[in-house]
Amino acid sequence: MSHPVTDTDAVAARYVDTIIIGSGFAGLGAAIKLSQQGNSNFLVLERGSDVGGTWRDNTYPGAACDVPSHLYSYSFALNPDWTRSFSRQPEIQRYIEKVAREHRVYDRHVFDCHVESARWNEATAQWDLETTQGAFTASKLVSAVGALSEPNLPDIPGIRDFRGDIFHSAQWDHETSLRGKRVAVIGTGASAIQIVPAIAPEVAHLDVYQRTAPWVLPRLDREYTALERAAFKYVPGFQRLSRTGIYAARETQVVGLAKAPALMKVFEFIARRQIARGISDPELRRKVMPNFRIGCKRMLISNNYYPALSRPNVDLVTDGIAEVREHSIVTKDGTEREIDALVVATGFHVTDSPTFQGIFGRDGRSLAEVFDERGQQGYKGAAVAGFPNLFFLVGPNTGLGHTSMVFMIESQLNYVIDALNTMDRHDLGVVEVRRDVQDRYNSDLQQKLGKSVWLTGGCASWYLDKHGNNTTLWPDFTFEFRRITKQFDLEAYDAVAAADLTSDEAEPTPTAVGTPAPDTTRNSDDPADTDLTSKATAR
């Protein structure tokens, strides 16, 4: 993989105007948008060996999306070839790779490149990066590291002493067969409820360790007929109309989740019926019945999870784990259960991602230190005070509990790409969101969140940080987020013109790796996005 270098390559430093970290849906989308503008003065640094992010890494049995296929795709790259209403991991990964090929951005990637640190250099007004592929320097940095990228390994006594097969759901060992083995799955979240039904028929015995019972709704999944697939491909507007209908239906859930939690009782009724249909044993029904309002934690969808728990070779264990031994798990009631393999499905570091530890801002502190003190706060999910020329995709309070994250990603692409272009058009050397603007924004967010099901539903979840604030989810309709990220609002930032920087702060002359970016064009022609995107305007 080639990449541009400067005359200073003798010291192994490579300069580009913009560096994007990560190539999942967000980072790949940013690369495509820059490329569409004729801008090739950027690189994507990806620690994996291909694009895809979480869909490249999560290859566990049963892995699939819980958002309908036609909504879980870029609006500028619709896929008429989806085979079913809820796509499975291999199909989603193939789609992402296809989009990257068709938009010819593979040559702007450096794969197997783990970013170890990124430091704002006050003297040069640039970002200095250290990676496993050497040093890089950029005027602008875009973090597209997804929230579900850093596996969370449980701190259970003795787990490192286990002698059998052990792996996290996001690091599945396909060389290891579970057939005929005694297996334990720790966790009952979104990954676990897909893994359990997939492996239960082949293992000798399966213990599922549950700390908190989740709410599980029906999965309305089916294969598309040949006629439907032909209509998606050949009937003008049919696929976009279907996508818009799915979007509108999903958006109605916001009323119950964020504004009037009592309305979630409708979904709770559906989920209770799901338990009654899937489980006949009264004791097992009692174990799987959640004790919090639906929506407070992530709502899950499955048709085969409860039937899998009812199998004679499956036990649901609700006693807490005391320790893991070399060949067994011991629960707090003293029961020891022998196992041959251990699957850890305990989710990801979201509010405390290790990635934050390696990004250092203007005062030398890391994002982790700043977030530890104040909570994971940002501005429009795209900027953090104290970190100049750094933009986020899928930043604080951009997560969703009801619909497609790709919609939010495209909203942020509107904002961030316009920010980069605004800097170029006005020849700005430094932009940094104002602290007072960020504080007001977060105060308003937390006020909205205060009446949501996520804070009133009686549960503890990974949505909340150690301060008790929900720094993960967006507390309103997604079209409202699209509205506020329509254009980059330079007035919310402190800006310094490149000409006003001292000579010591002047950027190095880049090699011919691309052309200056022209004005941005519409980022979406999706019917669901009508009038919500626009050309950037000079300020």
C-alpha cells in the first residue's frame, strides 16, 4: 500500500492534510466523500486488514444486524441485492467492501496500521501520530473509531487461568470447534442472544451466565422473494420508498424512548408475549423476565433465543460468578460447573474506550483524562474543546437505540466534511470548539435525557458513564440531528487563520498527493433525507 511522503521522509515522518482513523461505515464514508470532491490529500489508517470495522471483526456464529437491511446502508450507495430483511454479517461485510471498491478509495488506506498515539503539536499546529507503520503528520484529524470496537473483557477472578478454549465474541476463533464440548457463554446482550441459538444444537452442554435479563422483541426477518429483489433493482424509486417507510416506522419509537417512557408499555406487552411463546417452564420464565422498563437497556430482537434456552442441553445460570478455575466456573452459591470452552460476550468499552488514552490535546492531557474528569462530552458529536482540528464521527451522544447508525454517520459526514472544506476555503490553520458552546450543548442534552427511558427506566447500562450521565445516545428524533449538523457552524469555534500562525507553526509543503478540495456537494439524495443536506456556504 503506497502513501504520500514529504522530503522529510528521511526521519520517517509522512504528511497529508487529513488523516482518518478507522475504516468502518464512518471512516469509509469520510474517505468516499473526500474522494468525490477530487481530494486525495488524505489517508485512512486502519488497524485491520480490510475495511468494515465491527462487521469485519464480529464473525461469531449467528452474527447479524438488528436494523432492516435497506436502512442499514449508505444513502448514496443503496444495495438492491440484499437477500433478506435483516442482513447477516457476511453479506454486510461484502457490501462494505463493494462500496469501497466502487468508489476507488482502497488506495487511500494504510491497513494493519494501529495508531498508538496522536498528539496535538502546538508549535506546528498539526497532529503528530505514532503508528505501527511509522510516524504520520496531518493538519486535520478525523477519528472514526466506532463505539463497538474495543472488546470488554470481564474482571473475573481466575479467568486468565482457564485452560480450555476462551475467546471474546468479537475475536471468534474459527479454528476451534465447539462441537460436542461443554461450553459457557458469559453475557446475555446483543451478541450472546445470536450466539446461543447458533451453537446450542452442536455443543454437548451449554451454560448461559446471565447478570441482567434483557427484553427481547420478535425478529421480523425473512428472505426477499425474487419479485421483490427485481423491484428493488429495476423499479425506479421503489427501494428508496421502502427505505423511507422503514425509517419513518422506526422513528416513531423515539416518542416512547426519549419523550414519554410510559408509551413503551406497548413494546413490553409484545416482549412478554415473546417469552410466553418461547418458554413453557415457569421457573425459566421467571429467570428471563426483566426487572426494568423496556428500552432502558438496549432492546434486542430474536425469534430463537428463548427456544434455545428451553433446550435440554442448555442451562440459564443467574447466580453471580465467583471465580473461573482451570476447567470450570464457580458461582457465588458454591456450585462448580465443568466446561471445555468459554465464550465471553460481555460487550465493548464504550464510555471508557482505550482509544481515548492515546489522543492528546492542547494541554497535553489525553481524551481519557478529560472524559474521566468531565464525562464523555462533545459538541454535536463532532468536536471536543481542547482538541483543535480534531473531528469525530460517532462521537459522544450520537448513538441510537431504535434505528440505523448509518443515518447518524451520514449526518455527521455532512458536518465534518463541511468543517474541513470551511477550513480550506477560509485558509484557517486552527479551529477549536468553544468551551462555553460545548457546555451549553451538553447541558441541553442532559436536560432532554432526564425524562428519557434511559434515565428513568430503572436500569444500569453501558449507555451511562461513571458520572451517571448518558453520554452515548442521542435524545431526540434523528431528523433533528440531521438538521443541526446540516452545515458547519464556524461561529461556535475559535479559529486562527493560517497566515496568522508564526513561521514556526507553518505547515510543511506536502508532496503532490492531491488537489485542494472544492466546495462540498450534497451528501445524500435519499427521500428520507429530503432538504436535510446542502452545499456548504462561505461565512
